[in-house]
Amino acid sequence: MPELDWSILSVPTPRAMALGQLGFSWVELAGRLASVTQEEFTWEPRPGTLNVVRRGEERTPRTLGTGEWVAEWPGAEDHPGPRSIAWLVAHLTEAYFERWEWTFGERRRRRADAVVHGEVDAARAELARWVEAWRTGVESVDDEDFMTVGLSQATEIDAASPFGHLVLHMNRELIHHGAEIFVLTDLVRAAP
């Protein structure tokens, strides 16, 4: 389980506030994910749920991920269908992986190069790896450089925006999709 250095909540800088939000949100989500079973991980609330499946078993025209497992990817950005916990974990993993790569890494790999796992333990570990790498990277940026435009080159928006905006966006992704994971675990656990 990750730990939060609570002292960061007393530091009055934008960087510290963003890191505090990231750290606290990750502690909360990691705690919930630690209790997710394999059955809950791949549970589909209805037919057509986007999920993580073995390569060759995908039900969508697009997929994301390398290796044995792939995340089914929607054909359109506004895909109305639900997503499984496995899919949400895969999405967060690829988002943190790509943003880390294009901010602190070699700037060559893209989200399609992310490793996706169909087993809950491996998926949790992969997500934790990239959230921690991202957090460590953000910590390495000085307060003075936190608002540097173009520090990340992952997307056109990232390249044209102050870095702090990207950090807040990634925090929002963790909070937003983390909330979905909480709701899905509540729903599957409440089912008769």
C-alpha cells in the first residue's frame, strides 16, 4: 500500500497542492483496488461492457496494449457503454505510462505500448508502477518549473500548456476513474 507524506499538505505551493491531491487520491484508490477480486475485476454489468481480454478474444475493432492481454477500445470517444474495473485500470495505466514517457522518459513510446494485464494482481502492480513513476517525476520538478509550458510532449495540449495543468488533469483522471471503480465494486458486491 502506498503511503502519503501528510506534511506536504502544509506546503503552500501549487506543486505541493497537486502532489497532495495525487498522493491522497492514490492512497484511497489503491486501498480499494487491494480488495478487488478477480471476479470483480472483470465483472461486466451488462453485455457490451468494455473489458480486458486475451488477445484474439476482443469484441471491439480497436484494442490497446501489448502482450497476451488487450483492453477493448471504443470506436468513438463518446462510447456510451459501461467499462469494467479491468478496463478502467488499463486506461489509467496507459494514461500514466504515456504521460510519464513523454515528460520524464525517452519520448518514444505511446499508449498502445502500455502493458495490459487481465489478472487483477498484475494489473494492480502495473498501475502502481506508473502512478509511482509519475509521482516521483512530478516531485522532481522544482516549484519554479511547475508552470513551465511544454515540459510534457505527450499531446498537443500538453506541449502548449503549463505543466501544472497536466498534473491536475492526471489527478482528475485518477479521481474520476477511481470513483467509477468504487461504484463498480459497490454494485458487484451488492448484487444478489
